[in-house]
Amino acid sequence: QVRLVESGGGLVQAGGSLSLSCAASGSIFSINAMGWYRQAPGKQRELVATIISGGSTNYADSVKGRFTISRDNAKNTVYLQMNSLKPEDTAVYYCNLLHFPYNYWGQGTQVTVSS
């Protein structure tokens, strides 16, 4: 079993920055993908960014150039640095760990960007 614990998030004005982190514990395979997804009210959960254990990253077009995902494999932790935040970035952000066929989710952390 894997547990994901998120921290960070909160309220920020448009143009500001926030940082999220997610620490994984439990039976973690060394090769996996970790990432962040978000869900705004009334919308489906969507991918924000992912990073595999080798370091390759993938971003949603809406956050490219503004968000940076990184990970510390020794700490089983993934980070999301969010800059130039926009009101449309407001959502609950969920941490994800995928080692096929196992897929794990964090409890979510609220990010609110005021205009």
C-alpha cells in the first residue's frame, strides 16, 4: 500500500506563486511516474504535470512555461512550483503515483487564485 501526503497550496493573488509537495510512503517501486492533477468545481479532473523516475516530464499546455515539476527519488517526493498563477488555476490539486497497474492518489490540496 502507498500513502501520498500533500502539502502547500492556499490562497494567492493572480501573478503570484505557490509550491506544492507530495511525499510518498509505503511499498514504492523504484520505477514509477508521479504527478499532479487538478479538479475545478464542475469540471473533470485533468492532468497538470507528470514526471517519471528517470526525470522526463510532461505538462498540460495550459501550464507550460509557468509550472515546474520535479522530484527527489531518495525522498520519494514530488514538487510542483507554480508561477504566474491565474484565476483559472483555481482547483483542488491531487498528487498521483502510478506504477502500472497500481494507481494511487493523495487527498488533495486547495489552490485558490484571486483576481
